[in-house]
Amino acid sequence: WLEGIFLPEINYKNKCINPRIGNNPETNNTYYDVQGTYIDENNFLRSFSNNTYLWYNEIIDADPSLHSVENYFALLKAPHDRFHFTYPTEEWLQISQSGVSTGYGAIWINLSNRIFVAYTEPNSPATDIAINIERGDEVIEVDGINVNDAENSGQVSNALYPLTPNQTHTFLIKKRDSKDNQLVTMTSANITSSPVQSVKTIKTDTGNVGYFLFNDHIATAEKGLVEAFETLYAGDVVDLVLDLRYNGGGYLAIASQVAYMIAGSSAASGRTFESLEFNDKNPTTNPVTGG
């Protein structure tokens, strides 16, 4: 390793600690993985980031032999980058393509070190009639541990965000309306997300207002979005509330479709919705695809 000297990422591409076998489900082609080391993987990340990352000149160039792959990836970012993350491939494909992830169907949100229910997924453990967790309910304890217990924060986090199905945990829930405490036990499962929820028309003195909650720009959102806009169009709405408060983003194609369905063909015609920009090393080409 020589600080500031970067070999092309192709020198390290497909070199893996644990090469995969079989076909890649995204392409249906055979995996190209070959045996490599963690240093090969880190060097790929280092060179790839130097070539493609928007703020490549803000990355501190660290020795790739001194860090695990996960820890090294975390270093390859600008201090102000809030969007740098990893997902296991299989988990990402499940979420982005089919909306499936492991959990209870309750989406937690942390507000001033208090854990609340942001919303729930239908037909999930959280919405079972015997559990009936609702938006605004607060989690007080997990498996008898206060959610603010710093010493056992890892145990609390593992219970709130299980990585696999069939994990059973007990939650002390403070109900939003009654303020009563309720002890419930839930078992994690593979939950299919409903990215479009709560479609409704609200009558006002100035006309009908359409509303729906849009939680994720994933592939399965498309059908729900079309149905939502058809419903609101039939309801003769004059204003729209598109609730994105829990939406972390996703496919630009889905975002473009939403914008088009709101604006209509005449307003969208000839207009640019989004423009993909790379760093100053790649002013005219896409460094990932070569396009």
C-alpha cells in the first residue's frame, strides 16, 4: 500500500474471501467470483471509491491491510456523507424487489431516545388482534430491559431488529390513547412491505384533498401507486398530501413515475426529472456501466 497510489479496481474485481457459486439471481449468469483475500476486497473498495465516489478527494486513504472489510467500507466516506451503508445482497434483493424483510411488522422510530411505532404493516405479528400495536404506541421495555439501558443496548437493538425469523421477544408497550402499559410477545417473521398505505379523500371547504402514505420507492410500490392515484382521481381531489415522512428513498424510476402521475403529461413534457451526476473524473460517462 502506497498512500495516494491507486491501481484500477479491475485488478481486484471478483476476488473474494468466500467465492460464491451458482448463478447470480440478478443476471441469471454464473458468478465470476475467484478466491481472494480480505485485502483484495479492501483494495477493490478503495480503488472503486477513488474512481466513482462523488467526494473521493475527502476520503482519508487508510492502509487496507489493517482493517476488516466491514470496518474499511465505513472509512471510505466523506465526513458529511449520511447515505453510506451496506446490505447483505440477499437481504437487499428481498427488500428492493419483493418488499420482504424480517421483523414484526411494526416500524420503529427513535424520538429523543424514546422508541415509538411509526406505522405498521397489515397482516403482520404487530397487527394480530391479540397484539394490536398501533402508530404512536411507545416501547418502554424489551425482554424486561429498559430501552434506554446503555449497558444492554445491543440486546435491545437485536430484539427490536431481528435478523432472522422465529425470534420471540417480549415488549412492554405504552398505548398511545389510553396510556396504559401492555405486555406483548411477538415472534419475528418475513414481512412483506405495503409501501402505499392509508389512501383517502378528505372533504374540505375548498375541495377534496387526497392523502396517502408512501413509505418506500421499491419495485412493488408501482401497483399500489397506480391504484392510489386512480382512487384519488376518481375522488375529484384538488389538492394532494403525499406523506413521505418515513420514506428513505429507493428506485429513481419509481420516483419519476410518482412525479409524472402528479404533474400529468402536459406539465412533464420535455422536462428533466432527475439528472445523474458523477465526480469530476467522469464528466461524460457513467464509471459503473461505461455508458
